[in-house]
Amino acid sequence: MSGIHEMVTGINSILWGPVMLFLLLGTGVIFTFKLRFIQIRKLKKAFRESFSGIFTKSSKANEDGMSSFQALSTAIAAQVGTGNLAGVATAIAAGGPGAIFWMWISGFFGMGTIFAEAILAQVYRKREDGTVVGGPAYYIRDGLNNKYLAGFFSVAIILALGFMGNMVQSNSVGEAVSGAFGVPSIVVGLVVAFIVGMIIIGGIGRIASFTEKIVPFMAIIYIVGSLVVVFFNWDAIIPSLKMIVHGAFNPKAATGGIIGVTVKEAFRYGIARGLFSNEAGMGSTPHAHAVAKVRHPGQQGLVAMMGVVIDTGVVCTLTAMVILTTGAFETGLSGAALTQAGFVNGFGEFGAYFIAVCLFFFALSTIIGWYYFGESNVRYLFGNRGLMPYRLIVLACIVVGTIMKVEIVWELADAFNGLMVIPNLIALLGMVSLVVKVVNDFEDLYEKGNESIYKNEEI
């Protein structure tokens, strides 16, 4: 087993090396310039498109798709997960406070990438077996005319997120809840599997209903808790922001040498953790945005950008500020333990329970989101007949994940994540001109009330 672990680790060092980070970030840079900094020009409209209907009764999600806000909630459910707590802490521990600056940079350019993913997902969505479906497999097959690359993507995402990814999510929540409340991990796994089973058996309608309720709830709880800790340490806010900016270019000066890192490490870990967290370019969130009921693909592209704002701009930033303002970054801890130390410093013993509860909801929502992304690809490969076996395997993975050492599973999940990114980036870069054409149509025709080429009809 150790030999397999070493082999997969070696593959990941190549897959997630400088070339992959350059391609992911570079794709965002290309779309940012091609779309004339749409994340700045249309930020106000993106906010309005995303949240204008939040207090009105959403249309019921069904085989015809889900509302734009439900699609955003499903995407954020997958984006905002344990990585926002553990991933940010790892970036700071390995790359110093300056890693957060580069995380912001990756988020800014990632907004361009995720906008393009949502556009293509909307353009190439289909109705199959009576259900509206879409995602990278469809725009790779129909946009690039390459069914083999599309099939490769589908297999990779089912393994990466549906199976192995959900094992590591359940493992994280099992450890956190068990450590804080003394509940056996297997019991936590069974409870999570039961909850997930009750949700996914209801199909897209129940998944959308769950995410549009739980995502705002969990985000507000975490944001409020983080803000309280930060404002308890208000005198450290400005020094912490200075550490982030100075640390991006001179890490040793920013912390007085407490964390012995270089600019290279700050850049590497900040970019990597930012991209892993907001999932821009990875091909996951387009599955949710594809089925949003909007009049024009451009509308959902704007909504998709807000997912990155919430994930990286708000949740990740607040995690970093808790760690920095409380001085937890000086403890030498890493991962979720470092984030937990920040909240314990702020809240006392209650901080450990707070993080355990947040991890539970973050992991649960991510499992639901990743399940749905995997389901979309099971439909692509096998049709509806593949759904029941897929659901049973996912539920088994959730339970097994809480009781096993998952180092090898983490590595395998990372490997298949890397493999699914490659065909998605090929498609994005191969259809830059189409994305630009759709955006021009959106801005020059649709928004001005003229007849639009890409206005969605009922499918």
C-alpha cells in the first residue's frame, strides 16, 4: 500500500505542479482580458442577478432545471467546504500570510474562468430522458466534437468527487464531531449518510431545496462568528492586513521571520489553495449553472462569479483574518487545527465546538454538491439506469470514509481532480471565441432589449 501511496503522490507532484497552476491561472487571465475585465464591469449587476430574488418564493426545481439562486447555492455548497477552513490554514502555515494576497489574485482571475464555464454549460445544455442536463462533458462533446475526451472527464469527476472526494469530506466531519463531542466516527458517518440519502432520493428538486436553505444559513453562521472574533481583536486588523500585503513580496519582513517562507512559497500555496477552494477551471460548478432557468447564458455567467466572491473573497478571507488577528499562526499548527486554534483564542473552549458544527455543515453541503456533479456525469455515461448504483456507492463511501485512514484516498482524489481539469481547460481554451461571442450578444443585444441569438428557449 505504501508503494501505491508513493506512486500517486509522485503523480500529483507533476499534475499539481507549476504547469497546472500556470494553466489554471493563465486561463483566468485570458478570459479576464478577452471579456474586458467583466468581473469589475459587471460586479454590481452580478450581485443583483444573484440575490434579487432571494426573498421571493423560488420556483420549484424539477426536471426542467432550478432557479438561478438555487443553482448558485448548489455551486457554493460544493465550493464552500472543509477547504475554506483547513485549506486557508494550510496556505498560511506553508506560505505565510502573503499566501492570502495570492489567493485573492487567483480568485479575481478565477471569476473570469468560472464565468466562461457557466456560459458554455448554458449554451450546450440538453434535455435527456426528460431531464435538463449539462456540464463540461456536454460542452466538450458538442463544442469540441470529442466524445472520448468528454467520457474521460466524466469518469474522472465521478471518481474524484462522487466517490473519493466524499470519503475525505465525511472523514473530516467525522474527526471534528468525534473530537468535539465524543461521538464515535462511525455513528457520525451513518448519520451523515442517512441525511444525504434522504436528500438525494428526492432528486434535483430536494437537492435544490436543501442547498438554497442550508447554504445561506451556514454562511451567515460562519461569517458572523468570524467577524465577532476579528472585532474582538480589532487592534490587530490593520497589522494583519499589512502582513498579508507585505508577506506577498517579503514574507520574512512581514512576520519577523516567525514563518520561514519565501515569495515563491507564498505565491504557490496562495494560488493553489485559492483555485482548489473556488474550483474555477476544475469543471465542477458548471453542472449546477447548466440547469439554471435563465433567459440568457450571460445572466448565469454573472451569477457564477458571485460564487467565487463568496468563497474566496468572504469566507476564505475571514478564516485568514481569524488566524492572523488572534495570533494563531504563531502556534506552528496547520490545517483545521490551526483554524480551530484561532477560534479557541477568540471564543475560548466554545471555539472548538463552533468549528466542529461549521465543519459538519460545510462537509454536508459539499457532499451534496459533489454528489450532484457526479450524478450529472453518471446520467451522461449511463442514463437514468446508473443512478441507483451510484447513489448506493456514494452512501457507502460516506460511511467508510469516517472510519479509515484516508491519506491514500486524499491523494487519489487529488489525482483524479487533476485529470478532470485537463479536458475542461482544453475545452475552455478551445472555445474562447464562442464565449466572447455570447458575451457580446448579451451586452449588445439582450441587455438593450434587442433580439438575441443566444436567448434561451424552453428545451
